[in-house]
Amino acid sequence: MPKSEEKDPEWHLDEPRTRKWMVQCVICKTIGYRADAPKQFFGRYHLVKHFKQMKLDATGVCEDCQRFK
């Protein structure tokens, strides 16, 4: 069965059109989508459905991990 964007969150990691809007914290390794992602782009609906919005600092650390730094 082929991977589809609707059923497999991992699909977003392999799809270049959505991957460019994804980020990963260097400490906790949580994956999310960029806070500056446009309101409309290919796959946004499913990206928002499977991942949370994340803001990273200049060193690649998410807001949750920054509290414990």
C-alpha cells in the first residue's frame, strides 16, 4: 500500500513540498512546522493535523526546551 499524506504523518518528512516548512528541535527532537509557514501551500491541512507549530531560536532549540536551558 503506498504512503498517502492523509494517513501517514511520515509522508510529510519525505515530501519536499511540505518538508521545507518543517523544523526539528535539536534537544528534544520534536518535529513541527515553521511558525512563518504561509497560510496556503501544498499539504498544509495535513501538516497542521499531524504536527504542531514550532518556533526555534537561532541555535535550533524550541520554546519548550528554552525554558529548561
